[in-house]
Amino acid sequence: MLSPDIASQITFDAAGLVPVVVQDRASGTVLMMAWADASAVANTIATRRGTYFSRSRNEQWVKGETSGSVQHVHEVRVDCDGDTLLYIVDQVGAACHNGTRSCFDTATLLAAADA
């Protein structure tokens, strides 16, 4: 169960979820984005393993439980509005379900302009 002190800092949406951005601790690379409910956040804090809520399966899941691509969570941060979390992790293996290091390895819609 999520402590009242922590729960009061997070704004969950109407479905009881909050978006979680996951960032690699060593490189700063954004690895993925997922959703978490209060139970998943509490589990992440208690175990230091990335825990999320699948909207399509309507169930909690722990990153790496079936794939072996585990996330060791070093920090859980909340943004200024309380409506997004940031997990700073050491990622073992691929973060993306398609087997890539990051879910953001697919396409660049706008690249940095040369100075």
C-alpha cells in the first residue's frame, strides 16, 4: 500500500493511473514510458524493481518478470504538478518489448538543427 505521504504528492488520473517515464541512470537515455497505479508505485518503492500497470491486460506487471530485462530502480521522482513520475534505473537487457534498448529507438520526427 502506498503511504499517505507519498500518495498525497501524486495526482492519479480518473482511471487511478499516473504516467511513468523511465530513464537510464548511467546514460540519461529515456528508455520507456508506462503507467502505474498506486499499488505499482508502492511495489516499486518497496522492491526497487520497476512495477507498472498494463491498461490492455488490466493487471500489474514487474519489468523483467518474464523477459529477464530487469529494472533496478535507484530513484522515483515526481514532477512539479505531481502528475508524472520519473524512475531512474539501471536497465538489464532491453527496456522495450520489441527487444531494443529504448522504446524511443524507432523514429525521429524532428532532429536537432545544426548550429
